[in-house]
Amino acid sequence: MNAVEVKNLSKIFFRGDTEIKAVNDISFEAEDGEMLAITGSSGSGKTTLLNLIGGIEEPTDGEIFIYGTDITLSDKNELARIRRQKIGYIFQDFNLIPILTVKENIIMPLLLDSKKANKKRLIETVRYLGLEDRLDHLPSQLSGGQKQRAAIARAIINSPGIILADEPTGNLDRAAADGIMKLLLDLNKNGMTVILVTHDERYADMCDRKISIEDGKII
């Protein structure tokens, strides 16, 4: 079964009278349990494509299937539910809420889904990511690598089937970046489908398969 399938997907922006095809008639699948890299130069459309798959942006045309459900036909509430329960999103800039502690940031998806944090699940997650002694810290008190680990913890706390990672190593030094990549590989080995946007070919080559994009199209 495909975890993700996009068909003839397009996203058009307008800058004045100029039409910009950020994503231009793209079709591909990611099988359940696959680790797929999306590569390309800056401005090629990688992040826009990931945002479309994650339901953050709406496509101009095309279909996006998450475990067989076309999210382009989902209403606002259904789309929000799919994003909370089926997809974990990891941002390059971490996207942690600065006034919340690490623990509060991690359990935020549970609270948005009107669930109580499972203590055992939380402990297992923070131990796995090496954040046991950072739960009461604010994001400003963390290193870059720790911030990204907190963001990963938030992404996986709901046990989603799909992880969308947008340049998760882009703001980190090499050692921290290698550590984050190892975590993503481990998550994939444990059954999660991972779609990784990266400009680093070394990391892309660690994935099962890679797709290269230029000017919004697969090349």
C-alpha cells in the first residue's frame, strides 16, 4: 500500500502578472515503510511540495492521497485530523513555541487532539531522543541539535505513519546533523514512512530512493 501518492500535482503563485509554477504537474508514490529523499537546488519547489503533502498549503490542481484518502477533498476539520494523527512534520527551523517548555512543545499535538499525554509513551520518546534532562527547559536554552530532537519528539509523539522532514539538518553542524539523520533512519527501520527534503546528497543517498526536482518538475 502507498502511504503517500500525488497525481498531477501543481501549485501556482502569482507575483504581479507573472505566473510562477512552484510545483508543476508532479506525480509519484511513497510506499508504506519507504524512506524517500527529495532533492534539488534552492527554489526548486521541494519545500512547497512537502507543504502540499502535509496539508499546510492547498494545491492549484491535482490529488494528494494519504493512505488512500484524497486530502484535497477533505474539509478543514478532517484535514486537521489527518495532519495530527497520520503525519509528523519536522521543520528546518524547528518551529518550537518559545514560551513553552520542551515537554509542553512535545505534547502539543496530543492536546490539539484532545488527548492526555501517555506517560509511558512520553518517557520512551524523550529517552530515545536523549531529552530526559531537558523537559523543563525553554527552546532558547537548547542547542540546535537539541531543538531538532525536541521537534522530532513532537512529530512522533502521536505515532504517525508518515514523517515529513524539511531540511531537518540544514541549520545544524555536521555532528548534530549526522545524529539527526541517524534518528530518521532508525524511525524508518521501525516502520515509519519518511519523506526527506534535503540538499545534501550524502544524506539522500542513505535513503531507499530519491527524486530530484528542478523548476517544480521531477527531472
